[in-house]
Amino acid sequence: MPFVPRFTDGQLMGQPLGKIVCVGRNYAEHAKELNNPVPSAPILFIKPATSATVLEETVEAPFERGDVHFETELALLIGETLKEATPESAERAVVGVGLALDLTLRDVQSRLKEKGHPWEIAKGFDGACPLSSFAVLRNIPDWRALRFSLDIDGERRQTGDSGDMLFAVPELLAEMSRHFTLSPGDVVLTGTPAGVGPLPRNAELRLILQGDDSQAGLDFVTRTGA
């Protein structure tokens, strides 16, 4: 069955997930922790819809293929078609905000990078993008005032603040729409802060998002598989 984005009020999006458009190295400290240069323009890539799973269910990962790293990210649900959009029109097209795990086969990615090969198989495998349900946006939030975190077995592992993004949400969406038409049902991941690391087996994950009233109180608990 196709993955259909969900809202926290129990409603389903009117169309299935199309694609997941992501940005790499959107937090300077994350780029530095992986010994990557800080980019001067967004580094964009796509995860297929088949990579999406429900975050609130068990997070199953292909541990047998090497280190699977967690990357906690702010996720945006698109409700209108965006093509060559302005930042102002782009931010108005966001109908929901949630959280995601951008799971990465880090060993596989490193080997592919060393050879100068594309690394989609390290980012786009089945189950590579657990997505939470989305809070409905009725007003445009302060995109610079969203904070999120990941705890693993009660230990804080990542803390993100959208004010630290190299490329803020409106400008990022506009730039994405210059290269890929964003359609209703698409999801945008906005980058991960520092603190990424190997995803453990049989662990409890807690992801929290805080912001203004439209995003207050998002709190998701899930577990990883064996």
C-alpha cells in the first residue's frame, strides 16, 4: 500500500506521499563533525516514497549491512504545487510540520563517496525514512524558532534549533522548487544538527518538537528493532 502522510488529529493527507526532498549539511556543526566542508548552497537529494515508514511504529533498520546512523530532522508536508516559487509563496504551501529520522547506511555511504559514486542506496533503502504524523499548520510559524530533540534510552543525543539552519525554510523550499516541482503530498526534510551516530538495536527513541502554538507539544516515542 502507498504511504499516506498523517496528521496528529487523525486525518490522512488527501494523496499518497510522492517523494521526500532532503538537504545535506544544513547545520554547520553537523558538516564539521563528519569532516565535510560547510556548503555555500543547499546540497539536495531525494529519498523515494518507498523509504517512508510510520515513525510511531517500530523502526526497523538493515543492521546487517553495517552501521545505520540516525539523523533527526524537521519534516514539512507540502500542500500546494511549487515550481520556481518565491520564499513567500513557498512557506504558504506548507500544511504540516513533524519530525523524521533520515536513516543512513554510513559504511555504505563512505565507500561510495570514496569511489566518487552516487550514494542513493545508502539513503533511499526501504525503511530509510521513519516519518511522524504532522501537526496541522493554520498559520505560518516562525521558521527560526522551532526546536527539536532526540533521546535514546533517556539520553539526549541530538538537539536542533531551526535558527541555526544555514538555509532557512522559506529560502530552502524556493531553491528546491527551482530544481524539482514540489507537489501536494511531498515531504521536505530540512537537515540534521550535530550529534548523529549509530542507531542501537532494541532502544527507546523519543523525538520532541517545540515551537509556537501550532507546533507545541509534539512528542513521539518509538523503539528500534532487534
